[in-house]
Amino acid sequence: MPPAFVHRITKYDPADRDEHGHYTGTEDTAGDCGPVEAAYLAAVSAFAEESGVDRLEIRDPEVRGFVHFGAEPPVAGHGLGGLFPPDLTGYHDGAEVSLPVALELVRAMLRDQGAWCRLEAGDAFTVHVGWDQYVYVGSDRSCAGAVARTRELGLFPEPLTASPYAAESDEAEVTEPADAGFWTRVRTALASRHALLLEENHVRNAARWHRITPENLDTVRAGLGPRALLRVWPDLTPDVGAVLAALSDEEESVEFVWEAQDGTISHVIVDDTGTGHRELAARVADARAACVLPLSHDGHRPLLCAVLPDSDGVLRARW
């Protein structure tokens, strides 16, 4: 159940909205990275403190993908530098963070730096950051003091029935757990194919790739991120030249995956315009194996697909 009390916190005066609720004033939709941003963080902190919340859970984390619609340019590290290491260890669904770290995540989202997530404390408290400096705070308490404090900070807290960014109960598209049965099917596939490609999505729009064999499967499993989405694909092909040549026949954007001589597996999105093929060929000149994976919904069909459950066997991630 969502929190009973939800407020939309913005810098936009409700008096400057038309009959449809659209803002018609002169306030810029960009953040200021200064006193207004600080006011947002102080307001969220006030709601959390009055709700008795000092730790929040990261839910549905993501980083910027290859298509970006935000107003701000991409930032190295997705705005998570100093909070999490470059490989994003600790930034995953279900990770618990302190209120100060949660506020820094809110700051990164306000700045549209690439990272986005829902912040939750069970059904008691939620924080969602939307477009154009809109923040939605939900609590199981009315938080009259935090509402007053938000006004003192120069922002406008408006009561709503629900956050437009609240997760839907049926939001998950993948509902199969990567349980013992799943790994049995992986081993069965490996028995006939000898090697497979495992795509590990530990965060939305970010992937790690593993070439799995019967010999290394247990080691790879032990290193997978919590609640990761797993897709199993056919193995890479050693004829990299043939894979590159096939790109010219593609009529849509695809994902090109290749293995370097040191065993490192990388990927890049190749658009459907045909541009960048020469640069890609130079980039993968020393690759020892590669493949092309479709991105379209109809063509994106892995051999197996499942999500890692928690240690108690319950699947809580919403992929």
C-alpha cells in the first residue's frame, strides 16, 4: 500500500497554474545547483525526520541509457561519483542507504545527471523525483511540521492522492526467479552448447557480460549482483569479420557484443543509420569473438530469462 499522505514539492507557485494544472509562470524548469536545490533537499529531510525515517531503500535503480531525453548533458558516473564505486557496487535494487546518501541521490536526480531510482522505507515513506524539478514525498504521517518547513524554504507543498511515479503492483515484466530450476536449465543448455553468453543487468541500462561454461558457471554465479536480471544467449562466434559484415544488413539498431583477447566482454549500441561501422571495426580489430543482439521487442528473445531472488527465495525486484 502506498503512503496515505503524498505531497508534490516544487518551486512553482500554484497560483501560476491554469485550469488544467499546467504551470504558466516564469520560473525556469532547470535546477540552480544552489539555494533552491538546497531547499528541496532540506524539505525532503524534514519530511523524513518527521516520519521517523533515517534509512531508505533503493528501488528500481537505473542509469542513463544510450538514448537520452533529459535537458542536461550526460555526466561521467551518472552523478553517482563519491557515493558508489565506478562499477556501481552497492547501487542496486533493495540496497539500504542512510538519509544523507539518499539526499545525495535526490540531488543527482534533480540535476538530471543520469541516475534515477525510487527511494522507499517500506509503506511508510517514499521519495520520487520527476521531470522539471518535481519531487513527490509520501508518508504514513501527515507531517504538518514538514509542510510548514517546506513553505518556509520558499517551496510549495501540494497534497496529492498518489505519486505519479509510484510503482504499479503488476509492473514487473519478468516474473521467473533464477532459482535451482533455472540453473538446472542453464546447465542442460551448456551440456549441448559447451558455452553460452550470460547478460547480467544489475541496474537498468547497465549490463555486465559473462561467457559461461560448465567449468566456470558456479564462479560466475557467486559474483552476480543482488536482484539482477539475467538473460542467457547463444555463445559468441569466433568469426568476428562475419559478424561485422552482417551489420550492413541490419535495418534497426542492434547491440554489438565482443570479447577481447584478455577475456573482457564489452558491448556497444550500433544505430540503424550505418554510421560508425568503420570506427567499430577498428575498435574490435583484436576481438576473438563477437555477436549481434537485436534490440526490438520482437527480436530480443534470449534462450532463458530470470531474476535473482533474495536469499529467502522471494523475488522482489521489479524488472
